[in-house]
Amino acid sequence: MTDEPDNLVLQILRRVETRLTTMETKMDRIGEDVHDLKVRATHVEEGLAGVNRRLDRLDQRIERVETRLTLVDSPYGGVRE
């Protein structure tokens, strides 16, 4: 009769161990997914920064063209007539 409770406890401990192992595996996968998301977010931020730099350069070029065509006031004090 003393063997039965020990066996029951061992069975429960084995099930707990199995569940813990499963949870560890899932947590490892979640950690990898979070890492991948961080890497992708970094790439998106870098891409957005590149787009912003290009837009800034285009804005400067457009301002220069408008100034040369006298479509806007000159930044050097000249007034459009």
C-alpha cells in the first residue's frame, strides 16, 4: 500500500516536469519571436530614417529651384516682384 502513494506522487511529478518542459520550449520560441520583431522594427526605423533624409534633400533642392526661378522670395533678402 505504501508503493501506491509513491507511484502517484511520481506520476504527478512526471506530468509536472513534462508540462514545465513544454512551457520552457514555448517560452524559448516566444523569446526568439520577440528578438525577430526587434530586429525587424530596427530595419523599419532605419528605412524610415533613409526616406526622411531623401525627403529633406528633395525639399532643399525644390527650395533652391524655386529661388532660382524667382518663384519665392530669395533667402538673401531679394523680394519677388
